[in-house]
Amino acid sequence: MRTPIQSLTEKLNNNSYFMKRDDLIPFSFGGNKVRKAQLFFKEIEDKEFDCVVTYGSSSSNHCRIVANMAAIEGIPCYIISPNEISKQTSNSKMMLLFGAKVIHCSVKKVKETIERTLNELKEAGLDPYFIEGGGHGNIGTQAYVDAYEEILKFEKINNLCFDYIFHASGTGTTQAGLVCGHLLNNDSKEIVGISNARRNPQGSQVVLESVNRYLQSKSMTPVLKEEINFIDDYVVEGYGSSNREILATIKETIYHEGIPLDATYTGKAYWGMKKYIEANKIVNKNILFIHTGGTPLYFDDLEEILND
Ligand SMILES: *Cc1c(COP(=O)(O)O)cnc(C)c1O
């Protein structure tokens, strides 16, 4: 699944900017959750599980993708969704469109609701497959080790070298995959995850644990926290929050590049990347931003972007 890498018109600090368009993966509006879910569903098919359980908020791209793949596979999909953050979105409407059974509960009860649902399905004679929120875990990490290999191939063909890779970091799985790709290849790229919600030290710790869990599965030596660059300076007020600068960045990017970003993930990360580049005086470098998807969220944000 080789997604396009295009150059951008962005000129900040005389760097050259490129974007890897994982939002253009040709399945259900694309995004990083497709890469991960394709690997999960391979396991579901291989091991003949007959239903799938996962969790996420109403704006979760992961839940949209899993629900769509389950529909195609013809197996029931159960989504545990915390009702504190359950405003209707394009993603939550699509979950229903794909026939997913959405089970609401309070944030505090997510864990026990997942366990109860899994037990009920097993008691009913089914064999459920559980996917962590956001597609977290070694399989999800593998998806971005694979993406990293695509980036290296692009560099070779085009005879250029990216100094930095920026992207929106949430559960940390995407970042863990990229960092593992970097470690496996022993190259000099710097991977910078711009957090969309989590704060440090917990945010980096989760990425580090994912990296080391993956390395361990490959019998490789674990790394230290210095390898993880998880930036929490641009979280604003937490998950889903934005500000006028983020909305302005989204407006500029669709206007000048023709590329939709959203306020929860990619728009916040692209804005954060620019702030980070200014703050750290990064100049004359080749910079790759990974567009991790979330196109339905762009449409949810459009009214606010327009009115800003
Ligand atoms: C889930 C998501 C992320 C974060 O990916 P993680 O692997 O959870 O860190 C970034 N961007 C978009 C659009 C997402 O849906």
C-alpha cells in the first residue's frame, strides 16, 4: 500500500516540506487506522474469529474503519463508546450506517463494559476478536514499521533524505511503528510526534512501552526514553480542543495546498509542527509530515472553519 508523497508550497525557515498522504488510502476515507485494521482483519480471517469488539469515542476514525471492515467481512461489530464525549459526528453516523452495535457507558466503566461484552459474546457461543482503542498493540505498530519502509523506498527512488518526520500522535502506535522502523534501519531521521491529547511523561511512556514491546517480539534490545520525541506543547485544552491558529492553519492548507486537515488530529499536528520548527530554529532541512487521515472530521469542522 504505497501512498503518495508530495511536495508542499510551505516555505517556513527555508525548509523543504513533503506530505505522505495516508488519508488517500483507498478504503473508507483512508487514514492510519486503515493500515492497522488491515493487519487486524488478516488475523481475524486467518484465525476465523466471528465478531469484533473495540472501543473509541464518537469521533473515532478507528471505530469507523473497523465497523466498515466488519460489515464487508459479514461479522458483527461491537463498539464501546464513552458517553462523556459522544456528540454525533460523521464518524459516529457511519458506524451506525455500517451496522455496528454501539454500547455507551461512562469513561470509568469502559474497561468493565468491554469485559462484560466479551463474556456475553462468549457465553452466546461466539468467538470475539478484541482490538484495543485506536488499534494499539504490536500489530498496529507493525503497520507503521511497514509505512516507514515505504518512506525509505521513496527516498531511494527520488534521491533525497528526510531529516524529520512529523505526525499527529494519539495512542502512540503510529509513532512507535515509525520509531521502530528508524531503529531497525539505524538511520539518522528524527521522528517527532505532536500529541493531540496526552501529556508527558505518560504520553512518551506509552510510546516507549509500545516500541520496546515490538522490539522484544523481534528479540532486539530495548531502548531508553531518550529515543522518544513526544511533544505535548500543542495539545491546547486536550482531545478535540482547538484554537484560532489551528483553524487558520486548516484554512490555509486547504486554500494553498488543496489538502484537508482537521482540528483534532492533523490540523493540530501541522500547526504544532510549524510552531516546533520555529521554536527549535530548524532551517534548510527536508521535512516529511504524515497525513494520518480523519477526512470526515474535516467536514465536521467546516462550519467552525468557515465562521472563524
Ligand atoms: C488515531 C489517529 C491519530 C493518532 O494515531 P495513534 O496511532 O493513535 O497515535 C492521528 N491522526 C488521525 C487522523 C487519527 O485518526
